[in-house]
Amino acid sequence: MTELVRNPDVLAKAQQEVRSVVANKHMVLESDLPRLHYLKLVIRESLRLHPPAPLLLPRETTEPCTVRGREVPAATRVLVNAKAIGMDPDAWGSDAARFVPERHEGDGADLNDHEPWHADSFSLVPFGVGRRSCPGVHFATAVVELLLANLLLCFDWRAPHRHGEVDVEE
């Protein structure tokens, strides 16, 4: 919600989509979620900039390997910095720090796809990747989609005027 409030054009577009899809109902239902394409882009971009856990769970290598030209011996404890990956200009471009949901267009934006997290490039990893990824990813994303859609349907949001810019510094 904070990123939407900080980006009124994105907020208006997401809110317009939710309200047009749901039309005359008082609540977004789970059956409405597949038609909320832009909302899914907004959530992906939010998770890219603000992953649920900035550092993924530590893992230990089972055999020696090479990562970007560096030798990693067996039994090395590895920490994956999801926050740094989500902000990497090599993966996301020079505007990596900006909130731009459209950058996920064409990525299979449905968060409940079988491989929803850009598995080939590993550039979006808020829930981990592969067989060690979070088992609750499908439940979590469905809950977030439903909650955010209902917040956009039922309320008109804006930044507080007396405070100016909303600070999201972690």
C-alpha cells in the first residue's frame, strides 16, 4: 500500500482495474483474482523492492561449485541476499530502485504459476527458488492478492498531505 500511495498513477491504474473487474459487488472474491492482471504486477514489483525476508535461509553447498567465476568449496554456508538481487541494476536496469510494475509485463505475472519467480534468471527471489523455495508461496500470494484487491475496491487512498513524501527506508 505504501508504494501505491507513493505512486498515485500506479494506484489509480490498479484501483481502476479492480473496480472494473468487480463492478457491482461489495467485495473481491477469490474467483475474481485471475482477471486482476495489473494487481499481480504491482505485487511482484512490491516483493522485488521489499522481499518478505531480505536474506533467504542459509544453505550449505553439498559439493564444490563455481559461481560467477568464484570457486565455492563443499560445505560452505551460503546466504542469498534477496534484497540486493531485487535492486541489482544488471538484472533490473538503471531504474532498479523505482517502483515500476510494468517491468514485469510478459514475465508470467500470475503469482500462482508453477514457476512464478523468474526461475531461469533468478532475478526475483522473494520466496527462494527451486525445491528449497517457500512451500507457502501460493497461499501467501493468494491472501495478499485478495487483501490488496479489497483494500483498493473499498477505500480511496492518498498520502497524508501534512507529511509530504512517504518514507519507506528500511
